[in-house]
Amino acid sequence: MSSNIRDVVEDFAKGGFTLFVGNTAATIILAVGSIIVARLLGPEGLGLYALSLTVPLILVGLIDFGINPAVTYYSTKLRVEGRLDLLSKTLKAAYINRVIVALVVTVASILCSNYIASLLNRPEASTFIKISSLLIVAQTIFGLNNSAFLGLEKIGNYSNSLIAQSVTKLLLSPLLVLVGLGVSGALIGHIGSYFLASIIGCLALYKYFSTLGKPSQDSLVESLKMMVRYGSPLYLTSVITIIIAQFRTLMLALFSSDAEIGNFSVAVTITSMINVLIFPLSSLFPAFSRLKSESDLRKMFMMCVKYATLFIIPATIAAMVLSKEIVFILYGRAFNLAPRFLTLYLIQFLYVAGGFIILTYLFSGVGKTGVVFRSELIDIGLFLPLATLLTMYYKVEGMIVASLIACLAALLYRLAVAINDLKVKIDYKASSLIISAALVAALPTLALQTLRLGNLFTLVVGALIYFAIYVTLLPLLGALDENDVENLAQIVGKLGLLWPISRPILFYIKRLTKIRRRSQ
């Protein structure tokens, strides 16, 4: 591993781990807060709370126009190039544009609150929609701050922002509900948490902004055009994602029962456990932007795919194998369809062995955002007809299969473009060996399930057996060699608290690699 790649990988690892810790902590805190608020409001109050946030959340996504990813991209690019005056101008243009647009849309949402409430068939929600409209400004600034933190590689600030928002919501929302504000209190606490985290983020960015010097004399409009040119394909991609999500909901509503939809909702919620592992990969965005050598870019991509496969594939297969135990422990046996839905839905994460997710960050990092958009067109072009047909006949399973087929087609397009244009490669041998180790490791856990020793016992013991066998098979099958162990040791060694946990595991793997080498 070259020194340039090593520096980038170490920074990515530190940033990714910081994001992992921050996002995991924030997710747990938000989950606790959500449970408390749900119990205080009851089903009807919680329903009004969720409905009141629906339109503002959609509007937040629609008014981005690709500015947020552009801020991440240019914050890295201009900083690495030493063009700090243009970076200052670009950040200024982004904040002025996003705040003005958010304020205008917020006012429009407040003025139209009665109409929106009528559309939702909840006229009593008009006041709640007025309150929730303020989320448009708060979440816009919050998201923009975090995009800037990511591009400037201020990952600690990004992580702190997530935690600050979640802690504030945990403290405010239940308290305001308890003092008698009900749904309004829950909304005020939710929105207030974003405002507070946004203010803290802005103060941190202002301190950094003051070190950049005087902004360049370029027009703010030109800086804005530059960002829109880069970000518009990613914006259109996010719009397509919203359309797919809404269409999926419509198809399920038409062809599936409430019980089936509820079981699928449980499967989607549990899938967020895998998303906790995937979220840190967002720090690859600035990592790819930093690499100027095509050779380094290719090596970095191959390494990222291999190591993402190393961690995400076993977590996915373990969750698939233990899906019944996970669902029944968390939600009870009433959700008897959820394990099957969860197992099928998790297949998408196996695509990581082919560059799934990482390819998006690669193209975004090198400025080829049009490829991401075109792949999303392939996705929606296949998903809409397939979902209609398959959901009609096979209900939830049909919709999931349609999604898997469309996602795979989009992935194959991105991979083909990456191979042809960027000359990147995937170590298919290593990926296949990692998948083989993950599959073989599942066999003892499957055998354990036949003993019917209880869900909790099977989950804990089955998971421990699974990962012990997986770690053993990796070096014995040749999925990891001594160079990989050294690379992982260099990366993990920079992660503080994670090193004492990882060190004995890496030592064990290294001993097995030596045994395998001597036996050949």
C-alpha cells in the first residue's frame, strides 16, 4: 500500500469509525426517545405526529437541488488544491441559496397548511403542519452543515452534530409532551433539536470559515452554477428514490394486506442494523476526491470493495440466518412473516461484493455524477413495471424481488462504466472466498436452530459461533493474507479503543495465514 493511499485509507478509517460511533449512538438515543414519545402520545397522537411531518420531510428532499453533495465535493477538491478563496466563496453561495430557498418554502408550507391537512384527510392537523413546516429551515441547515463537515473532513463535528440532535430531541420532546403540549410538544422538541444542532454546527463552521481568508471575487451566481452542474444529477437521483419509495407504498397498499405491510415494515426497520455498518462508507466520498493518481484510485477502489465485503457480507448473512430469532425477540411471534421478508430484503447488501454503494461514492468523488443518475434511471425503469406485475401476484415478496432485480441492473451498469472509463477492477477471487467463508460459517448456526433451545440463546450463541468460524475460515481459505492483516492492523491501530479489541483477532488471523502458507 503506497504512502499516499495509506494516508487516505487511515483518514477514511478514522473518519468512518468516528461516524460509526456517532451514528450508532444517535440511532440508539433516537430509538429510546421515539419509544418514550410513542408511549406518551398513544397510537392516535403518534399517527398525527407522523402525518404532520410527512410533507415537510418531502419538501426538504426536493429543495436540495444537489447543493449538499456539491458542497462535500468542492470542499474536498478546492481544499486539496489550495484554492481557499474559491472554497470560501462556494460555501457562502451554498448557505445563502439554501437558507433563502428554505425560508420561502417554509412560508409557503405554513400558508398552505390548511390545504395540506385537507389532502391528508386530517383537518385537525393544520396547526401541527404549521409547526412542522419550521423543520424545513432547521433540517436544511443541519444537512448542509454535515455535508460541509464531510467535505472538510471535520468528521468529529459531523458525529457530534448527530449526537447533539438526538440528545436534544430525547430531552425536549418527552418533556414538552409531559407538560401538556401533546403532539405540538413532540414536534417542537423534534424541530428544536435540529435548530440547536444547526446553530452549534454553524458556529464550528464559522470558526473554520474565518481561517480561509477573503472570498474570491468570482460571482456568487457562478459558484452556485458550478455546484448545480455537479449536483443536479445526484438531486434527480434522490427525486427518483423518493418516487420509488412512494410507488412501493402504493403497490403494497393496493395488493397486500395490512398485516403483510406491517411485517414488511418490521423487516425494513431491522435492516437499519446493517445500515449502521454502511453509513461510515459515506466518508469514502472525500477520500476518492483526494486521490489524483489513476493508479491510486484503482487500488483504493479495489481495497474498499474487498474490506467492505469483509465486514458487510458476514453481518448480512448472519442477520439472514438468524432473522427469525431477531424478529421474535424484538417484536414477538405475531410478526411471523417478517423473518421471510427480512431474509429476502437483505439480499441487496450482498451486492457490496460487486461494488454496491462504493461505486456511487467513487463516481461522486471523481465528479462523474451523471453515471449515478443514469443508473438510477435504469433502476426506476425496471422497478416500476416489475413491481406492478410481481406485487400483483406475489405481494410483498414480489415487490422485494422487483427491487432486487432493478438494483442489480443499475449496479451492473455502474460497474461496466467504472471498468471501461476508470479502469478499476474488483478482486473477484477474494470476494468469492469471503462469501464462501460467510456461507460455510452459517452451517453450524443453522444446525443449532434445529435444537430449539430458545430464541435468545440461539441468537447469542449462534452469532458467536458464526463469527468465530468465519474469522477462522478467512485465512484458511486464503481470503486474507499477511499483507491484508498488516493493512488492517495499520488502519485499526489508528482507531484508539477499537485496537485492543481487534488486536487479538488480527493476531489469530495472522497465525492462521502462516499455518496455511507453510502447508502449501
